[in-house]
Amino acid sequence: GPDLSHLQWDFKHPASSPWNQAVISQLMCLLVDMRQKWTVETRSDQYWITKITQKFVRIKRHVDRAKPHVHDNLSVETSAEVAARLANVKDEMLKKARRDMWRRTSMVAVKEAKGDNDLVAWQFLSSIITTLGGDGMSSEDSDGEGTETVYVTCSLPWRRDIIKELNLIDQQRLQDSSIF
């Protein structure tokens, strides 16, 4: 099995493979010792196993994206092509982040210009979104026509329940799409 002093994931197989399950088990042993020093809310072992497994899946997704793709003519991407593809994906993510930031600041600017009495609330909501970052809310797109992008709150154990506030932002976006 995996060596505790040099744990390594097996990215060629899923998290459910015997090797990766052994790694998760080793990480849980380390986590049990570490948890005694934490001041956060206690969680079950199953919760932490799920979180470790989810982290493995996210890392594996990144590893898989970095692998060379096969072109239609059956040639394999060169390392330069892989780097260019990954750079394009990152550029698109950064463009989205800049667009989202502009949208957040636009709403506050509109409220300031109008002198609305809910300006302080919108400044607070903007600071929440900035703090949460791009992963704080995830878009769920559908292929149907005439549909709107809906943002769903990610459940994070360290964050208090702010679904109501985030839904307020979505409702405002749907009412005044020119701002967003």
C-alpha cells in the first residue's frame, strides 16, 4: 500500500480504486490527529472522507486537462499546444472573473448614482461576493431558449447561511439585466 511518508494519488484510476482508498484512509489517520487542535465545528469521519474524495476528483480533473489531447488526424498534442490550450482556458476564466467583478461594482455604482437608500446593503453584498470569489456561486446553464443563468450557492462548512442574501443579488440581476 501507500507509504505514509510519501503519499501519492493514482490519477490513472478513480477515487474508488483500492490504492486511492488506501491513500484516503492514511489521510484520515493524519486528519484525526490534526482535528484535535482545530477550533472549527466538529464533523463526522464520513464528512471528511467525502471532502478528501472531492478534492481528489478536482485534482484529477486538472491532471486530466493537462494531458495531451488527440487531434482528429490521430496526432497527439505537443507540449506547446497543451500549454497554449491551458493558457486559453485560464484566459477565459480570468475574463469571466473580470466581467463578474465589473458587474458587481456596476450595481454599487448605480445605487450610489441614484442615491438609493439600500446602497449600504449592496456594498455589503458586493463585499460578500468578492470574499467568496468565483467559486462562491456557480452558474447552472441550461440549453433551453429564453432561459436565464441561475447562480446556486456552494455549501461551505465555514460560511454562515447567506443563501437569502445571494438570492437577493440574483433577483436584482433578473429585474435589471442592463446592470449585470
